Amino acid sequence: MSKSYYQKKERIYEAEVLESSSLDENIIIKILIRAGRTISKPALEVLEMALDPYTPSQVRVSLMAALAYLIMPFDLFPDFMPLVGFSDDFVALTAVLSIWSKYMTPSIRARAERKLNKLFPFMK
């Protein structure tokens, strides 16, 4: 094939990074209450890290992707399946946390813990 054929077929894709202020926390909170405290802790840590102004934008993108995976009802194991529904979400959240753990600060962890205790006050 000629070089001009490949140049015509080349496509450029643009991506827009969401600002943390456009994130609707209420959707995530509703899902976390249903999921329980076990999955809520890493999810809130990911959320707080994504909202932190000092988190680099490339880190924020992968954090937002993990949160998007959490709110999608149909994924590897659909969330409505008993016992395994949130297991793949938990793996995605803990994986992204381990990858970007160097950006986890004590203040991010404390904010996540405060939100966790508000959601589950009876399970401290």
C-alpha cells in the first residue's frame, strides 16, 4: 500500500480530561452505600485522590476511569450478582491505588476515612 493511503486512513483522536469539579459525588455515594464498607474505602480514597488539586492530570485520568468502572452497572461481573458483583470493581480500585500510591497523602486518606465514617457510622 502506498504512503498516501495510510496518511488518508490516519485518524486523530482527542480526549478531554474532566475537571474534578464536574464529578457528581452523589452517584458514587449511592453505589458505595449499596456496595458496603469494604469496597467503599478504596473507592473513597480514589475519589479523594482524584479531587485533590495536587494530583497530576495523568494520574487523575486513570483514577476517574476506575471510578467510571465502579458506576457502570454492567461490567465483568454485573453489580447485581450476589457475592461477586463488586469484586471486579474492588480489584480495579485497589489496582489503581497501588499503581499511584506515591500520590496518596495522609490528608487524602483522612478525608476518605471521614466520608467512610459518615456513610457507615455504625461500622467503625
